[in-house]
Amino acid sequence: MPTALDNTLVAIMDQLVKPEMPFETVPFDRFGVQIPAFKHAPPTLAHYFAHFCNEHKDKVFLVDGDCRLTFGEAWLAATHVAAGLEQMHGVKPGDRVGIAARNSANWIIAYMGIIMAGGCATLLNGFWSGEEIAYGIDLADCDLVLADAGRAKRFDGIGHSAKVVLFDHDCDPATGLAAIWGDGDTAMRMLGQLTPDGMATILYTSGSTGSSKAAWSDHRGVVHGVMSYVSQSAMAKLYMEGKGEDVSQQPSTLIAVPLFHVTGEVPLFLQSYAIGRKVVLMPKWDAYEAMRLMEAEKVSYFAGVPLMTYEMASHPEREKFDLSALKSLAAGGAPRPVEHVTKIRKAFPDGFPLLGYGLTETNGVGCGNLNENYLAKPGSTGRASRPLVDLAILDDDGNKLPQGAVGEVCMRTICNFRGYWKNDEATEAAFTSDGYFRTGDLGYLDEDDYLFIVDRKKDIIIRGGENISCIEVEEAIYAHDAIAECSVFGVPEERFGELPAAVFYVKPGQHIASEDLRDFLLEHIAPFKVPLLEHIWQSDDPLPRLGTQKIDKRTVRKQFADDPIGA
């Protein structure tokens, strides 16, 4: 049955979407289907920046080391960048302008300036090698790339199509962004020219199944993705007010995930304009430094990969910091091991762990599992985000499956991307004929419409006709106290077709032999799901990760299964 929190949140959202209310919806035609859109959403990201930077102009917006900029100062700096891009570099509406740099205030101002000049902000993965960056530049047909010195050095001398302009992370935007700094009315003129259908962003898929694809979105999709999160924040604020909590302080968030990833881009930095939220940036993750910044800046909301919140919760100096302002600790990109959820709740008694589910192709929008509901169902990504998300579990032919049946998780929403740049075949395969995006995840909806992800569709191990969930085996491995990281995948075998295999990395100061881990697994999951001893490998180093911070299963498989250590 729905919980009391479920019912309360439904009632609040019902009020927010009524006619003349902030999140009233109207029908929008796509794929020949009427889907909901926000009636009052800004038409483009440029309009979104203009409106909310003016509304919150005197509030602190960006905190980057000693640099502090208000919303008004960020807007003014971005108008100079927009003018410089047009006048000095010939940027025209629709041009793909890449950003290849670490997180900083100037990264954000560069992003704003690209949009306000009419360009398409193309977010190159800052963790890529030089060859990968050059590939991403050419894939998106970038005309111009704004890069910091570290990234530019990686792809220096590697052939690509773009003009490269350097910028740095100097606290004064006029200095750090001098090479793209101009004067003029570009930003204001573009407000009269840009349309919701114009290209806004290109983000790259994680590349876990081969070369990355460039997912492009129009302004309508990105703005609605952002406003979907804003509607959830409005719902949460009204809920907290209803409980008598003081929500008068300016909200604040710490961004420790890459801005080129959809989590850093949409729910974190882009949403912050609408809700007047202070953004505290840290260029490199460190749990101790994160807690220091959280205390100093009274951070109220944090979102990162699951490992980040767990590292803070288990840090030996956790009690040194006053983190009472921190009310929400969200995670995305991967499920948290169940035991982490209760540990985080105990370590942060003034806040709740949360879990979100969304993809690059959905502009981060999907499901959310909140507060006590997450504690009750820690294995679920939660319910579909109202009022925009139409969530369905489909079979291979696109037919809807009944409640409880496992199939492909699919989402139909105006927030979805429009396609993969220069890849019509992949774009067509990504959508059903009536507009559902195929996520590639397998899952089911329980009796309360909570989504449970079973596995990646392509990562199911089929052992002699038996399906084995990689996630299930990984969760069993994580249940051992010594395990810090693990990855489970299939390896070919003549008799059964496939067998499960696992790679694990232990916590500092801990030890467990592969034999002991296998014995532990045999106590908790069916024997056919447990890897044979020769298919369990211990890594001496943390497992490699993609730019999204998910474990790079493809690289792990190649490193251990193709050339297994100790074989």
C-alpha cells in the first residue's frame, strides 16, 4: 500500500499542477502522442538564465575556492562571453561549442555564454584521453572547443575539426575567460531569436558498450528536465513547511560530480538558478574536504555517486563537522548497497538518504525514492517523477507488461533527448514507435508503482538457460564487510554458454581470499549464481570508472577475463 509520505506528496503535486499554478501542464504532441509539458516553462535555456539570474541577482551563486559570484555577476559575465564568442570566434546559432575542462565557476560561465550566444553546449568528458576528446570533437562536429590547459595538452597534436581556445580557472572571469570576452548585445538579441526547438546541448553516453554516442537535446527538453527537478524541489519544500520545518535559509549544494555529466548539469547546477541555490564547487573528490566545505557553506543538499556519501558516513573524523544543515544526501548512477542506506541515515541524523534514477538521454529525469520511503524500500529507485514522466515496462516488441513482470524500463517524457548526433540507426533503435525511450535497463514495478532495476539488459548472464542478475551477485559480494568495490559479468563457457565472474577490491586494512569470498557467497545466494574460484579475481587497485563514476565493467572484463591475473 502507498505510504503516508506517498499520499502526502501526491496531494501536494496535485495542487502544484492545477490551472494557473506554477507547474500547470498542457498537452504537447510528439510521436503522434499527447504528452504533458509545463505551461509556464521558459522557452529556452537563455530565457531561463535571464529570468532567474535577475530574480536572484543579489544572492550568492557560485563558490569556487576564494571566488564568490552572485547570480547577477554570473549573468553579466556570461553576456560578455556570449559577445566574445560571436564577435571574436564567429559563433552562430546551432554551432557546436565544446567545453573540455575541470569543474569551476568559469566552466559554468562558459556554458552560459555558449547558450546565450545561440550555440549548442557540447560537454566533452574531462576524464577522456586525448584521442577520446578528439573523437568527441569530431563526432559532434564541434566548430570551437573551450579547453583548460590540462585537457588541451592531452589532445594537442591529435587531428580534429575544431578551433581550440584556452581558458583558465582564475577567480576573475574577465581574466580567466579573456580569450572569449567581448562587449555587445549578443545575449539580448538572441533572446528574440532562439526557439524551444533549437539545439541546446550535446552530452556523451558513458561508452560502456563501445564508442561514445553524442546525445543531443533541444531547449524544450533541457528546460523541462530542469523544471521537472524544480517541481520536485517545490513539492519537497511544501512538505517540509507542512511539518513545521524552517526552510527560509538559502539552499546550498556541493557539486563534486563532473559538470559534463547529466547529474552535475541538470539537477545540480541548472536547477540551482530557479531555486536560488548556492553552488559550492570542488574540483576533486575528497571526503574530508567535502565535509569541511559542507560545514563552512551550510550545504543543505548533496548528490553524488553512492561511494561518496558512504565515504563521508564512514569517515573516522565524521563527528568533527557540524553538518546539521545537510537535509538530503542523494545518489545516482548506481544503486547503493542496502546496508549503506541505514549507515548513512545513522551518520547524518538531521538528513535523509535519497536515490534518483535518470539517464543522459532523459536529461536526468526519471524516478526518485525519498526519505522514509527509501529506508523502507532501499532496493528501489522509487516512483516515476510527476507530472511529466510516463514510465512503462515493455517487452522486446514494445508491449506493456503487467505489474511485477520483468521487462525493459522505458520512459516517455518531453524531457527526453532528440537523438544521437549523426547516428540515425541508433536513434531509431532507442525509441519505440510511440515515443518511449528504451533505457536498456531491466526492471519491474511493484504493487505501489515503485521501480526495481534488475539489471542491464545486455548484462544478464545466461547460464545453461538460467538468467543471473549481475546486480544481485554484486549486492551479495558487497554484503561482506571487507569489500570496497566489485564488478560481476559473464564469461564464455562451452558447456553452459556463460558463467558468472567477479572482480573485487577490498577496503584499506581488510583482507579476504577468493576462496573465503566464494564460501561466503554460497551461504547467501544460489550455487549457480556463484562464480567458480577460477573466475574470482582480486584487484590490487580501485576498479576503473567511466566519466559518470560508474565502474567501467567493459574495462574490468577485458583486464581480468581476457588476461586474468593468476590464471
